[in-house]
Amino acid sequence: MGELPKFVEFREMGPREGFQIEKRHYPLEDRVKIIDALSETGVKHIQMASFVSPKFVPSMADAEELFAGISLREGVHYEGIWFNRRGFDRAMATPGAYITGKMGLYTSNEFCLKNNNCTAEEQRQRQLEMLDLYDSCGLQVEQASILTAFGCNLSGEVPISKVMDCVLFIKETCLGQGRELPIIYLVDTVGWANPEDIKRRVGAVRELMPDVRIGLHLHDTRGLGGANFYAGLEMGVDLFDSSVAGLGGCPFAAFKDPNAAGNVCTEDMVFMCEELGIETGIDLEKMIEAARITESIMGRTLPGKIMHSGSLGTFRKVRKNS
């Protein structure tokens, strides 16, 4: 544990994570409006859609049309995700989609079966096949995500040894094939993490691979999202996934309450960084406005706090001028 990072990068997940779990299909123009608003905030990565079967995730059926409808902004990466060759081919054929190689591993067989229709071991073998595909397309593997890295609603506690087994697989595979080590994301898919566990698992990855960049994908499912985010900062993590207005959730997570909170909220975490003196490159007021637009389109109160209370910058400005 050292000093807090000087700069934190946020990757925006809301347009994909937020809408993939919705039963209602929101008009394309509304989702485009959210993405265009996010493009103006200074965030450099926006994950827009999943190239997956509409049979399982109907809300993502129009991924190509969504990419066609946005106003591309220079310097912003507009991303989609895929889980197999068919999804990858769709992504590659979509103009404007930012494509890099990605690996996705699971600590939980049960969750992998739900999410990918295969076991965790079968998923590993699929990832080796995808690496060959990326090579044939001249793509560098940028990140490797370990899902259910803190616990799983379907299989329960996840020992840290299972996480490290995935990390070791990534390390041995990449080094054995002469690849640069990718960013390693620890994904709290269904909100099991707590601050001390964040520190333990990030620390274990650092011990094995001191020079690798670590990202955290956090959910606020059980109210610890902000605390877990801060624990990540204390461990020097400078890369986080987050969602505008706190949107998000996995359609296969087996939550008892369909209104369970989603990802850590982008504007709230940007606010925390600003209060801690950490730069983000994001205009907080514009991000708050994007959150309010999102809430208006969703038609219900969303989990984000700062968009309802206003940032302290607003009050400081009033006090200074009074």
C-alpha cells in the first residue's frame, strides 16, 4: 500500500451494463442521447453494447444500429463486448467499434455456465482459441478479466487461490506465447467484495506480477461500492469501470430483488477523486448532466447520489460569491 494515485482512469459501462438487464426496450434515440452526452464529459472509453444472441439478451439485439446512430468523438473509444467467434465477427464488422483482444476467465463454474454456456475450464480453452483469432486479425490483447473474483451468488465463497489460479494462467499463457502482459481486471460481478478483500486480492496479484496494471470492476449491490473503490485507490489502482447514475447489473446474477444496485456510480466516484485531489480528466458537472439525462430516460430514480445533491463545487462557488 502506498500513496493514492495522482490520476485515475474511468471506463464507462452504463450504456451496456445498464440496459442489458432491462425488460423494457428503450428507443435507440434515447440510448444514443446518453452516449452522446457521455462523449462530452472527458471519459475516453464507453462500453456501449454486447454482441450477443438476442435470444438471451434481447435488449442488445440492435448493437450495430446503436453504433451507427452515435456522434463519434475523436479520442473516445466506443466499445462492445463479445463471448464467442460470432459476436467477435459482428463487432469487427461494425463501423466505429473499438476492437482490442480480450480474455475472460471465471472462478465459478456455475456462473460461467449461466453466462457462457460452458464450464470455467472450457472457457479457458475457448480463450486460447480466441487468442489465435486475435493474432490472425493483428489485434493485441489489451485486458484479461477475472469474473466472480470475490464471490458468486450461484457457487458461494471464492477462495483467493481460485483467483490466483486464473492470474497464473494469464501470466503463463501470455509469456509462453511471447505476449505483453495485459491489464488484469478483478471483477466483482455480483457485489461480494469488501474493502479488506479488495486489498488482499489486489495485493496478491501485485505480488505475483509487480509490473502489471490492475483494473477493478466494482458493483454497489450491497452498499460497499464506494468503500471498495477507496480501498482500490489505497492499493494504487488507477483504472476502474463505472456506470453513469449507478446503472448496471448482470442478467444471470440470480438476485432476489430485480432492483438491486448496479455498478459503482461514475459521477459519485469522480466526485470522490476530486475531493481527494486526484485528477480524472472528466468534467464532473457534465457527467452529472449525463446522469440526469439518463435518469429522465429511464423514468425512475437511479442510485447515483451526486446528481441529486449537486457537487460541492456548486456550493463553494455560491459561498465564494456571497
